[in-house]
Amino acid sequence: MPVMSSITADGRAAPMVNDADSDVGPLEQKHLQYANYRAVAGSTELTKTHWHIATANALGWGFDGMDGVIFALISPMVIKEFQLTLPEYRSGMQIALFVGIAGLYFWPWLADRYGRRTLLAVNIALFSLLMPVAALSPTFAVFVIARSLLFFALNGEWSLGSMLVAETWPARLRGRVISITRSAWCLGATLAGAISGLVAANFGWRIAVMVPGVIALLAIYIRSTCPESPYWVRSQDRKRRISETLARGGTVSDDDRNWFTKAKSVGISQVFMPDVLPSTLVALFVACASTCIYGTVAPGCRCTCRPRSVGRPPSTACSTCSTACAASSASAWSAG
């Protein structure tokens, strides 16, 4: 086997690999050629690559916050342009929400088969592509389709990023890092408010929706240079070794057999197996509580209608404003 460099991008030495006397599988041998993979493959010390991965995850949460809030803020403009009623708009956003929920299951399932790194870059590319599609929608039906696909893509964006953090960061820090990167949602939401106030107010909602797509292009490089998860790589090598042994009629240990049986099961069923069920129930409770809080606390709204300027009595003007605010609240609920 050709000798590879043993120095990582951070200037740290990595262990040499030899086919003849190493238990490292063929897939990991391939990934060990890359310095960023070696930086997270076996060391418990933090490297630049760890921070690179955390930044990539934070970007996913930030784009999720930006996407949800900007569509909530421009919803009155969308309703006006497409001449919709509030129930029509709300129904369209609920369709998009249900499509997005499917992404929560689809992307992790796909990542278990094809890895985390590549799909991260695919997600951010989809976000950059679909934001202009939503902005250029000629009809509300096209707008709902684009919004649905955006939800679908973004629900993989932050979930895959969190998986990569959990599988590369040292155990003593991964919980804190995931929580901190999750807070980037608020930064994205703040940026969405600035975009809406500066761009939508002066150039219209379509231009405002394009801006996050352009910003997201900057993240493609960051995402594409993240290493693959060592946990996933080693799992693939282990599955390959066990399946080849069983195919030859050989025997494997009880531990390998139990692990292989679980690894072959459908992803969603794994979280309900006895060894992880308690954690699943706790996480489900926290998620439900968070969603209830988010969905029941409606954003405040102050009536900004001016009866003198529009020539209508105050009750009519305030009714118009209330409809717009209700639309924004409905869109914010769908985004959550």
C-alpha cells in the first residue's frame, strides 16, 4: 500500500494504516487518505475540523430560522398579490408543513445508506435553488410546491448537521455544541427580519425571498469540505464484514449478530427498540412541549392602518390589519 501523509490539516500526526495487519476496513482506508477525516477519526482533542463541522451545523439551523421567519413576514404581501383568503393561504402552508415532515424521516434514512457529508452539500444546494423558484412563482400553486420542497430540504439540513456533530465531537462536549449551534436559528430569524424590513419594504417580497438563496451559496463550500462521519464509515465496514462472513457460511459473535440485526431494521423502528425507547420518549415529550409553546404564543401585532390615508372608518382599517397579522401568525405556526 502506498505510504500516505500522516499529517492532518491541523498539523497533527495521524496513525498509519497497513492493509496486512490492520482491522481498519476498506472504506475507512479510503477516507483516511483525507486529512480532515483523520482529524476527527480517533482523537479526543479538538481540531479545526471539529469547529468546521459545528459551523456547518449552525448554518443549517440559521437557514431554517431565516426561511421560516421571512415567509411569515412576507405572508400579507403574498396573500395580496395572489388575491387569497386567509383559509386558502393557511391550507397551502399546512400542505407544505406536512411535506416537510416527510423530510425528517427521508434524509436520515438516506444518510444511513449514502453518508452524511454528501447529503449536507445537496441540502444547501437545494435551498439555494428553491428560494428563487419560490420568488418567481407565477401562481400560488407553484408557490406552495416550492415552499413544500424548501421545508422538505431544510428538515434534512439541520438534522444531518446535528448527526455529524454527534458522531464526530468528543462525548463530553457534543451535547453543549449541538445546543449552541441550535441557537443559530435565532440569528437566522433576526437576519430574516432585517431582510424583510430593508428589502421587502423597498423592492417587494420576491426580491426578499431571493436574498437567502444567494447567501446560502456561500455555505456550499463549507458543507462540501466537511469530512464523512467516522461512525458511519465504520458501520458500513462492519456491515460488509458481517454480511460477507454470513454469506460464506461462517460464524459471527453474538454481539455482531445482534448489531447486524438492528442495523438491517427500518430506521424509524430502531428508536422504539427497548434499549433506546426511554430516550425516545423523553425526546418526544420535549419536542411536543416545545411545539405547543411555539404554536400557541402568537406574535404581537399593532395596528398600523391609517384611516385618514385609506379613506375608511377605523373598524374597517383595523379589520384589514388584523387579517394581515393573522396570516403572518398562521405562516409562523406552519414554519414551526
